[in-house]
Amino acid sequence: MSKPQNPTDTGPTDTSEVRQFTVAPDDDGVRLDRWFKRHLPQIGFGTVSRWARTGQVRVDGKRAKPEDRLSAGQVLRVPPGGDAPHRTAKPRKELTPDQVAEAEAMVIKQTRAAIVLNKPPGLATQGGTKTHNHVDGLLDAFAGDGEPRPRLVHRLDKDTSGVLLVARTPGSAAFFSKRFSGRSAKKVYWALVVGRPELSEGMIDAPLAKQPGTGGEKMHVDEENGQPAKTRYRVVERAGNTAAWVELEPLTGRTHQLRAHMAAIGHPIVGDGKYGGQNAFLTGSVSRKMHLHARRLIIDHPDGGKLDVTADLPEHFAATMEQMGFDLSLSDAAPTQGPPPPGKSEKKQAARQHAKQVRKSRPSRRGRGAANKVTKGGPGKGAGRGKRP
């Protein structure tokens, strides 16, 4: 039997012998089949299922099913073989010295579970058609030998700058993703908007949907078919009637939510031509780049406590703030505490659930029909059909 191996080692080493792995803390609570996908991707799900059925894969000496969840410290027995050549782990991308320097220059903070970056404007978060330079393509700079490749857990638009969280391991990626999807992560953006909002603070509750004819690249407010979208805003300072500096806190995570919401209330973000048209650009020496910056992120950390980070403004945004005489100390970018209030769709869903519970608590349909029949005294209209009187 081979010696216990590093559970993050995705190489086949000696697959002709029985292998043993100790479940790491980062894999605590993960399903057995997901563990194989993380650490032995060359072994397919079909093989794992067959091994489980025949008792060849065991956890602490006991038979296990693919859906069983593992606990840190358990010993996993993996039988010989099972490798599928087409499922081997992807080779690491070799980065140039300039790319490594670019990646390291973005780092704000590093922990065992996370790397926090200050993404510059103009750099895409992920690749796509004709997009070859992006944050995701630089993450190999943070992976040492035998370590898993860091993973993105949320995104920022290409022209939006600021805090971007990257998970170091699959386990921490799952942990952070749950905090984002569960809305417990608090995000505050700084934006410069055109004009002067009438109210100094408020909530924008406007459902968003993909705008027809744009290929899904632009959103618009759609009260009937849009997905719930909510944004809290607070005006920090104004430059007369020309522009205003605002704090934005997205309570949902729709595509282009902040940009679409500010344009919807008549105050597009400066430099956002997609949603504000020509009105989004100020005259004079103000940069034409978009003035939207992910200033602060507060999120639970897998090791306990909170990860609380802020990102400095990019050069063009900082220059505009100085030019307009805004005092950066007026905002600590502290997000509002507590969960967001329920929206229309959430209220409707709660009402439907309540009605369903009420129906279940009532007598059966047959019972109601019999009662009606007795009350009405014979086979009249509706008798025996269970209709309510």
C-alpha cells in the first residue's frame, strides 16, 4: 500500500496500488464524488459510483456512497487504477514575468483562504470572445507547486475597479460563494453620478431583465418579467448640480445592476455611455472612463471572524474627486447591516407558501364534499363536489 498522499495532489503518482488520503479541513463537509472531482479529476463519476457499489472505496474502513459527506481527518481508501486519460488535470499556464508582476501588483491582502485584489479599470475579470487578458488568466501566479489553482467567486465589470475576492482552495471557494449567494456579504461601491439626486438617500427597487435586441449585454427595468433588484444609495457630497458622489450598496447581484439602476432614476454613472449615452460624460477635464469603484467588502472568513477590506481609487477616479473638491474622509464606506427587506416577488412567494400551508391544514376534499351534501340536503347544485358554501 502506498503512503498517504497530499489530498491536493491531482497527479496519478502510483495508481497501481491502493492509495490513502486524509481528508483536509478545507474539504470538511464535501460530498465524496465532489472530493474526487477536486483532487483526482482523472477518475470519472462512473468509476467512483462503481467503486462505491462494490465496496472498493471506503471512508475510515467503511463502505461509502458518492453522495456521502466527508469530515476532516477521515481516511479515504482509493483502489488502484480508474484513471481516464481524457480527464487529467489541465496543465498550468506559464506566465511571463510581466504577467506575474501585474498579478502581484493588484494584491491588497492574502490569507490562508483568500487573495483580495484591487482590480484596475479596463481589465476583464474573465475571458471571452476576443478577451485574452483577464484576471482569471493571471491566477496561476498565486499557485505554488502542489497547490490548487485559485478560483474567482464573484465578478466585476471590465470597466469597474476595486475589491475582487479570489479563493485559494475549492473549499474556501464554496464557503465564499455561499456568502455571496446568501447575501450575507456586504459590498459598498463609490460612484460619481451625473446631476444631483433629489433625495439624499433611498432604496432603488426596480426589477431588471435583459434588454431585447442587445444580445443580453444590456439590462433594463422590467416590472413584469424582470428579476428582483435592489440597491441602497446615499449621497455623500455634491458638486453643485453637475455631479454627486454616492455610496451604493447592491442588495442583489444582477448584471450591471448599479449602472442600470442609477440610469433609471435619471443619474447615470459618469463615463457609462452604455446606460447614460452622451449625458454620462461631463465636459472639461473629467475623465471619460467609468467612475464606479468597489470600495469595500465585508464577508465571513472560513477561519472565523470577518474579512474586511477596502480598495484605493484608480488614478482617474481619484483625480476627479480631487478636482471637484470632495473630502474622502466623509465616507467610511460602511454597508448597512442586516438582510435586505423582501421585494414584491419574495412577498408573493411567502404568500403562496402561507396559502399552501392553510390548505393543507383544512379537512380533505372528500370530507368537505360530504359535509356540503349533508348541509344542502340532497343532490342540488354543487352537492357532493366539495365546493365551499
